[in-house]
Amino acid sequence: MLGSSRRRPTAAIVIAGLSIAVAIGGTATAASRGGHSGNKLIKKHSLSGNRLKNNTVTGKQVKESSLKQVPNAATVNGIRVVNIRKLLPADTSVTTDAFQVGALTFDFDCDKDGEPTLTVNAATGSAIRSTSISTGNGAESTGSSQHDVTSPLEVFSTDDLRGSLTVHAVIPGGAFADFDGIIDDANTLGNLDGCMLEGNVIVR
């Protein structure tokens, strides 16, 4: 009977096997050490966006200061929001345009006693409705309405002293402007001897 014989691995095969084992072990050890983080193992700008799982990147990973401002961020879906803040010294001789869109203008004045006046100027055919609560006169509520504007409409007078104000205006062409804010008189914000107008206008 012929005896079976086994072929012994040659020295070259043994050395090759040891080399592979050392290489695998070295890579695993290096990856587990703090000195070799994922940042060093992955080359910069080498991953495509399709390598990331959906919905895994959150605001924590985004450097907000690197983002550019969205063009016309104050206008969304045709709605524009304008912030108004005007401080006028008492006895201001020049009327200030607090806000203007098209033919609609909010004119703000402050008399010598530091009492404010807000007048709405609009194109003929505009409709304006205003409501004010004068806290200077014991929370007295007043209002005015003009459906076909032919002259400037005073929506807050010196007799009102201070309070809140809402103005709704419909401009020819279909545009709407809604103002909501407050008006203050003498010794207003920062102890200014004058008048303050502050609020928001929504144009749509």
C-alpha cells in the first residue's frame, strides 16, 4: 500500500502568511489608537453626499457662521415684513417717513411738547382703517376708517399721548399693508425728550 504524503508549506508561503497577519493586526491597532482618528484615515473631500445616510446631518454639524444669508430673507411667499423703530427729539421740524411702500407712507412727527402724530398718506382710491388704544387717556379706544382716501389720514394725534396702534391699508393694485405697534411720548426710551414709534408692517 502506498503511503500518503503531505506537502509541507515552503518558506515563501510561510513568510507571506506572516506578512499578511502583521499587516492586518497593525491596521486594527493603529485605528484603535487615539492618534489615528477617522479624520486622518479618511482623506478630506473624498466622500460624496450619497455616502451619508438620509436625515443624519443635524444643526450640530453645521457651522452657522459659514452660511450665507438667504436672498430677500424678509420676503417669503410674497409676504414682506418690515421692522420700524423711530426716535424723534421734541420739536422736530421735519416730518419723518417712518415707512413707505409704493404710494403708501407713514409720516411721523413730534411736537415741541414731545407729543407724537402719525399720519397715513396713500394714493387716491386706497382704503385705510385704524384702531388705537391711548393709555395716556385712561386706555381710551379710538378708531377711524376711510374707504376712499382723498387726503392724509391722521391715525394718532398729539391728544392721544401714547398707546398702541393698528393700521390696515389696502393700496390700489391689490396690495395690503398691516401695521401693529406702539407710540410713546415725552421721556420715552432712554429718557429721550421726544417721541418713539416702534412696530412691524406686513405687506402682502
